[in-house]
Amino acid sequence: MGTACAQYPFEVTAGFQEKCRALHPKTKLSRCNFPLRVECSRQRLYPWSSSTTSSRGYVGQICSLPDFGDFFWDRIPTPMLDMVENPIHLKNLTPKELKQLADEIRLELCCMMSKLQKPFKASLAVVELTVAIHHIFHAPMDKILWDVGEVTYAHKILTGRRALMHTLREKEGLSGFTSRSESEYDPFGSGHGCSSISAGLGMAVARDLKGKRERIVTVIGNGSTMAGQVYEAMGNAGYLDSNMVVILNDSRHSLHPKLEDGQITPINALSSTLTKLQSSKSFRKFREAAKGVTKRIGKGMHELAAKVDEYARGMVGPLGSTLFEELGLYYIGPVDGHNIEELISVLQGVASLDPTGPVLVHVITTEYQGVEASQKRVISNGHLEGFYTSELSPNPLPRMYSDCFVEALVNEAEKDKDIVVVHAGMGMEPPLQLFQEKFPDKFFDVGMAEQHAVTFSAGLSCGGLKPFCIIPSTFLQRAYDQVVHDVDRQRIPVRFAITSAGLVGSDGPTRCGAFDITFMSCLPNMIVMAPSDEDELIDMVATAAHVDDRPICFRYPRGATAGMNSVGNGIPIEIGKGRVLIEGKDVALLGYGVMVQNCLKAWSLLSKLGIRVTVADARFCKPLDIQLVRELCENHSFLITVEEGSVGGFGSHVAQFIALDGKLDGRIKWRPIALPDSYIEQASPEEQLALAGLTGHHIAATVLSLLGRNREALLLMQ
């Protein structure tokens, strides 16, 4: 690796590596002299930024940026942010400088995320909060845990990952979530929400048992407050009385889950003063002393004083704040999440308290805070043309599987007044708004309460309705006990629409839907099916609507459809009936779900080599079309099952049947193609399929290898 040095008379040595550029790729540095002697900063170049220490010498402005094309060369200057390499550089900054730093982080996030087409509004809401947390607490010694990945972008910038933010959610790039393997500043991985308090409490108890003194800070959002695990963790934290800080990032100005139904939490001079009083060391000492006095007087007096304290603070707090007190957390708030000075004052008070149990700080934030000012600044300076604030791409999107599903569901609901929809998970797919608008009284979005959603659906079914329970595959995992005992064991007809099935691209293993085929198909009463294209998806919606004697589920992936442009009403499919798409010989490809499309691509590649294979669409994993499987085994030498799911799914059901049926005792040879027994990291959908060995080329190469044409298989993969 080549290096070069530039010596300066004011003792600045700049070391450059091949992968680092300074100022501009065409700028050359040479020995120079500055005649003016003034206050200056000693600059050291880092691969991603520069840091400063105060000294006397000559003025020199050196900015270091990584060499990854022209990504940053059109950016607006961020002098304060350029001096921050890690959180230690925030410790001596004044509130005014911290505010400038927050503004520069927000500006950079706006520019970067808009250019990269990444969602960023959640991170914009917590910029000041993130700066304040890292100013007061001492990460990585102090543990800072985040509930979801979307709010951690400012945290990543401040913890040494600024230079790699352009690789966010890309192959071999930064994760969209916190990751223990990515940085020592990420003590726990985030992704599904509602886990940070439980994990933080575990770390707090481990700290106490080991006699350590680090502080534990967990940040949760509105969405997490819908999940039962949050309240389980809070109740346990209150019982154990472990010292930890829970920060509620309330970006909807209400503790109520629905903004339109809840009251707006006010932030004014009185509430700010009371919040600072609650978090002050003197007030907490007085409160603890009062507790001790009342305990000595007697149990009755202590209980009366506790009630007076709770009611008094409940009167000055927002609606719902006493819930946290009942769970055993000391409530402080509300705090203006965009007022740096107020945040620092409150967090400093909390951090300086003696160990007195868990504390909850209620912080009010606003999504898209400061975006308009950043947008004006970007455009007025002539940078980043086409900057926009919407998280949706301005370009027209292709037709998605979710579009087809919702349109089919609307058609069925218009014909059957008993159809209702229950949705759970983090966020709602935009197409579902169509159903919500048409049938507002029949649509129930319960948020991150998947367990409740499943049992709620079972209750709706027992009441004579036809519920479609819509949950992403990865979040359905949280509700598996309810699926087993509240639905399948009782044979209650709940219709599960499993979204985001299979690989999910930039969301990586955190949101990957790899396991639903396996864990749903092992249930005795469950019908399990998957469409090969949008036509079959529409038909399976109709099929599910007509099944009324047992539970049924179907999965569909993220992304664009196969391009059939289907319209009209669906036609119910015969339960347990697959179909042959293309007749061939020697080798049969039995695809499940959208992998049928890749089987057809493999057929196209093999046809050019003079090989004719059979392609079949299984449609059902359970009940399996045993007649179809028998025919494929009897008429071919090789049977290959293909699925975008984990080991133990569709292929295992086929193997179980042909083994028990004696087919494996004859001439048929079976080979499964499924997701590998490992987590597929984030990448584009095409790259993930290649990593998993599920592309048309991989399937065709498997066929060639079975036929003994290994050289052609290698050439095909090249």
C-alpha cells in the first residue's frame, strides 16, 4: 500500500493511503508557509474524517474524505461534523456546537439518503437525541441499545462509520440495523423491535453481578409500545430494580398508539421546568429520603406517601405516564427532543443519579424535523439537484405482488361481507391502504402485536367472520405459539397471508422470511400453499376465502410480479392439486412458489443445450399432490425440488412421501435445492439468489451435473 507524507511548518503531518483522498482527487499538496500566526487546530487525517485538538500555530484547513467516487464531492461543507471521528470528540463541545453538529448530521442524512433512495425519516427525528446521548454517556463502555435499525443512522455516523454510509444496506456494506459484528458501539443487534429493554435489563443484571459500573441506555419508539415484550421487560425491570435508562422516542407526540385518537403531549416552560426538577439529583435525593422516613413511621404511611407521590407526578405528566410508574420505572418527561440544551440537562441529571432503579425518559420528537431547512440549503447552494423529501422513489414502480394480493382481497371482500383483515408487523405495505379505505370497519392494524393478531383473528373466526391475518414471514415467528394452540390445534379457519416471504434484499437476514414453509407445514391441520406468479396468487386468495373448515396459509415475496398483468376475479384451486407446466424427460423440476419461475429459466437454458426437462408447479406443500409426485418419479430418472425456504420445508415433505412410498427404492434419484443452512447477508435480490444457489443458472447447472455433463455445468456458471 503506497503512502505519501506532506510536512507542514505548524507540525501537521498528513498520511495518505491509496484508498483515501484529501480535498479533491485533483488537489496536490506540497510544502507551504502561512505568514499569519493565530489560534488554530491541530488536524490529523483519518480514513473517514478529521479530528482536532486545540493548539497554537498556523491556520490550515485539511478535510479528509474516502475514495469512493464522486459521492461526496458535491456536498455542502460540514466543518463541525468533519472534526468528529467518534463520540469522544463530542465531550467538550458546547451546546451551541452540538446544535450545529446536529444540523450538519441532518443535512448529510438528507443529502445521502435522498441520493441513495433509502428511508431516513425515523433517523431525522432522533438526531439531537443521538448527539445528546453520545455527549453525556461514554460508549462503548456504556451500553447504548436501539430498538429498530431505522433510527440508528446518526448513531452510525458518530461512531466511526460515516465513510461507509454510502454502502448502507448493500452487499458487504453497512447493515441497516445495529450489528455486534460491525462495531463495538453496537452492543446488541436491532431489527424486530421491542427487544432493547429485555436485552438491556440482562446486561444491567450481568453488570451488577460482576460488580461493574457501566450505564445501560435503551431507546424505544412508539411502534415498540404496541408489543407485549416491552411491558414484560418493564415489569421485570421494575421488580429487579436494576439501574438502567429507558428513553421513549415519542415521534407521534402521544403515548396513544393512534395520533388522531390521542391527545398531543404539550411541551412548554412549565413542563420543561418540572422535567428538569424530576431529573435533578437534589429532587431524587429528597424523594429517597422521604421514602426512608415514611418507611420508619410505618407501612401504612409509606403506602399513602407513595400514592400521593404517584398521583401528584401523574397530574403534571402526560396521559398514560402513570403506566410506567405502575410498572416500576421512574417517569421523567416530557422532554423536547429537538432542544439540545434541555436534552443535555435531563440526561446529565439522569446519568449523575445514584443507582435507584430503572428510569424512563419521555422524549418528544418530530419526523422530518429540519428537512425543509436542509432542502432549502441544499438547493440554494446548487448541490444535489433533484433533492426530495419523500421516502418513495419519484420514478414509477412496477406492479408488485402486494398490489395483486390487495386487489384480489378487495374483490373477494366485495362479494363476501364476512371477510375482514387483521394486519400486524412493523409498518404497513402501502397497497393495504386500498382495503382500509374501502372497508374501514373491517380493517384492523394492531402494529407490533403479532401474538394478539393471531388470537384476535381466531376470535373473529369463532364469531362467524372470515379473517385474513396478514403478517410478514419474519414477524409471524413471534406468534408461533398462538398459531399452534389458538388456531391449528382447534382447527379454526384463519387465513394467513404471509408477506415478504423468502429473501428480502437490503434487509438481509433480519427481515428474511426463510422459515415459514417449515414451521407452518409441520402443523397437522394447516393447508400450506404458495403461488408461482400473480395469477396463482389471485386464485389462492379466492381459495382461502372459500376454505371454512380449517386454517390455511399462503406466502408471497417482496418485489415485482412475473409480468402477467392479471386482472379479474380469482378461481378457487382444488386443494392439494399441482400442475405440470412443461413435459420433458429424464429430469423433473418440481418448483414451489415463485421458484417455479427460476425453474422455467433453467428449462430455457437447458433447451439451448438440447436437454428437455419437465417443469411442474407444486402449488401445495401440504397436502402434497402425491399423484403428481408419483408420476414425476415414475417417468424420470431424477427429481429436483426447488424452494426459497429453509431446510426442512417443501423438499423434506416430498422426500418423506417418496421414501415411505418406496420410490427411492427404485431408479429415481432426488436432489433438493433450498436456502443454505446459514443466514444470507444483505445484498440485492439477484445477488442473494446467487449466493443461495437458487438462480436459473444454478438449477440448470445442477441438472447438467446429474446428467454427467460437469464441464458444461461449469461453463454455464461462468
